[in-house]
Amino acid sequence: MVKSLQVIFMLILSVSAIADSVSLPPTDDSYVMEFDPAYNFGSETKFVVGYQNGWVNTLIKFDLSPYAGATINDAYIRLYVFSHGGAFPTDQIKITMNDADWDESTVTWSNKPGFNGQIELIAPGVNGWWDIYVTDWVQAIVDGTKPNYGFQIYKNNTDNDFFFIYSKESSTNRPRLEIDYTSSDLQPATLGSIKSMFD
């Protein structure tokens, strides 16, 4: 009975030791504008998503290399929406993985990456955080089955409306990727410790 209780206690400690969370800043972020296809907006303190005399898309990328092989329990991109123009968009907002690499200092509408899959999103509120769940995509990246070219957020209709999000260059409410994960490095050691209690 005592040994059983020890095992249960060890399992509880093991789970808490394995599970961890991290809040990652972007390595790159920018928006691109169809109306001004050669201009780079990588140093702006804001993103734009919507339709403003042409499509306006936002791109964002995070460094996931330290988490290769981990199990991603939960992952979401956290963005702060602070303003909008036109009637606030309520539908046709999507996120995709990018199909090619890019850099915030050189990306423009003319050379932006294309789309690789998509998820339809619920429109964010204004003056508040917007959480976009990307658990499966982050898992695919850390598994190595998908390349890490980051994400692109866009609107899929030509209603003349758009909204603004703070970028990593902002002095406040910067974007983050929040991840809850289980490290693959800790699992074998933990299971070995539990097994040794029965030897």
C-alpha cells in the first residue's frame, strides 16, 4: 500500500515536471498591402488585416527549434486588436501556414509567401486580446512534418473594412505564441524512475 502511494505521488510529480509552458515573442512580423505591392512594412508598430483599397495581410513567425520532438498540448497566437476601419469585419477572416520562407525586412505583397491550408477564424473584439489556436500546426512544425515558415492572417472578402493589431515593434501589448508542451527529453527518464520502484 505504501509503495502504491509512492508510485501515485511519483506520477503526480512526474506529470508536473514534464509539462511546461512558454510565451514566445515573434522573430519576424509584418503586413503586406496589395495597394502598395513593393513597400515593406516590417518596422511598423502595428499589423493590418482586411481590405483597404486592396487586400492587406499580416505575417508572423516564431522560433520553435528548441521544442523539436515535444508534445504540444496547447498552442495559440495571442494578438492585441486596438482599432478598426469601416464596419468591423465579422466573417471571412482566416489564418494559414505560409508555403515559403520570408523576412520581415524584405517581405512585400509582391514577394509574400502563398498559403498552405487554412482555418476560419472568429472576428476579434476591439481593445482586447485575440487568441488564435494553432496547436496542430505547431505540433507538425516541431515534429518536422511541416516547415516553420510562420503564419499569415487575411480576410477573404472585399468589404472595405480592416482592423489593427500591435506588432513586436510596439511598446505595449506585443504578440506572443503561448505554448503548453511536454518535453520528449524528460519522458524516458521519468518513466525509468517509476519503473525502478518495482524492481
